[in-house]
Amino acid sequence: MGFIMEFAENLVLRLMEDPQERDRKFREHVYAVKDQCKKTKEMWSLPIRPYGFWTFERHNSQMAWDAQISQVPGRRDPYDDLLEDKTTKLGKSP
């Protein structure tokens, strides 16, 4: 009976993972992810466009003359519609 218990104990010990090896692998993984995150944050901090790109006259003038850009819901001024309605009502004679 002692032989079976000893065999089972050795079998279980062989199947179990080494906690130090597991910790080492996990630590390597965490450091690798941290380095990748650091690299990504550095890339995100770089500007995509040069300073003042969106204030160039060409870009601002395009906003005014391009109807597809100037009248989209996010850029459209809701007060323009109200003013337009008022002026058309005032301009008409009864």
C-alpha cells in the first residue's frame, strides 16, 4: 500500500507546475506588456498633424464653401435655421 501512495505522490508532484517557474513566466509577460504599453503611449503622444494644421486658411475656407462639410449635423448651427425662418416670414408681405 505504501508503494501505491508513494507512486501517486510522485505522479502528482510531477504533474504540478513549479511555482517559481510559473511566477517567472508571469513576471516576464507583465514586463513585456508594460514595455508595449510604454511604447504605445509614446507613439500616441506624437502629434499626427503639425502644430496649427487645423487653423490654416485653406482648411477654414473649405468649411465655408463645401456644403457637405458645413451643413452636417455636428457643424450646423441650429440658430441659422431659426434666423432663416424668421427672415423668410418677415420678408413675406401678408
